[in-house]
Amino acid sequence: MVNSTTPNSTPEKRWRRIWIVLLLAFLTWSIAKPKAFLNLWLTPDQQGSLWFQLGDYERASRAFEDPRWKGFSLYAAEDFSTAERYFLQYQDTQSLLARANALAHQTDYSGAKRAYEEIAKRYPNHPAPAVNIPVMEAIIEAIKENPNDKESKDGKNSRKPGKGSKSSEGDESQQ
């Protein structure tokens, strides 16, 4: 009788080959289609969080489904007008402060001042309004005093404040 199995085709070796082929196919697929690979393992918000932590804020804003996190990603990507629209949906401290900051970054200093005043009214112990309201008032006053700048009557200006302006935490920063 002739043995029909050769030493190279034992059941263990066949399974090992199958697993290797499957693993190689999976790896090839994950490299060729990384978005599909991520979708298999991570929710959109988890993907957004990953991109946010990696500093790719534009990609994070596209990945997030949570509107609040989408707003924070857009803010970090410096898309302040779109971020402001997302923050309008929420009335918590962080969202109100982010909206006020977004308005300031858009050079809508009067709007930012009103937003900081709203934070001060709702959250009297929050430190940001105490720092930012005087900064907004100083910027608005500086714009009024310098008629050579292109300005509008509502406190908007085409230029941003220079070095030495304070952030909401009171740190010296350049905007």
C-alpha cells in the first residue's frame, strides 16, 4: 500500500499555511485600506480621540460624531467660526469659554466680551472672565483710538492683537 500523505502535508502544516495566508491577507488589507481597518476596531469617536491626541485636529474633527468634541477639534485646527457654531449647542463652562475664545480669535471682540460676561453671570467663580473681559475692553478701546485701522462699529477688526496679550488662563501668549 502506498501512503497517500507526504511528510509535507500533515494537517498541522496545512492549518499553519492557512493561518499564514489569512494573516498576510489581513495585513495587506489593513495597509491598503487603513480607514476600513480602523473602522473595524474603533468607533468614530475613538478614532477622533486618537487623531486629536496625535495632533491631527482636522482629521479628528472629521472623525468625531460627538458635536462637542468636533467643536474642540475644529478650535484646535483654528477653524474658529465653525467651532463657534458647534459650541453654541452647549451651555456648560467649557463650551461657553471655548465659544468666547473662538469669537476673540475671529476678532469679534465685542461678541467675545459679551460671551465672557455671560460666563461671569452664570459661573461667578470662574477665573477666565476676570482676565478676559479687561483684555477685550482694552482691545476694543485700542481699536476705537486708532482710526487708521480698518474697523467696524461692532468691535470687529481685521487684525489680531500682537505679542503680550493674555490667554484665558492669564498666561502671556501670542494669538
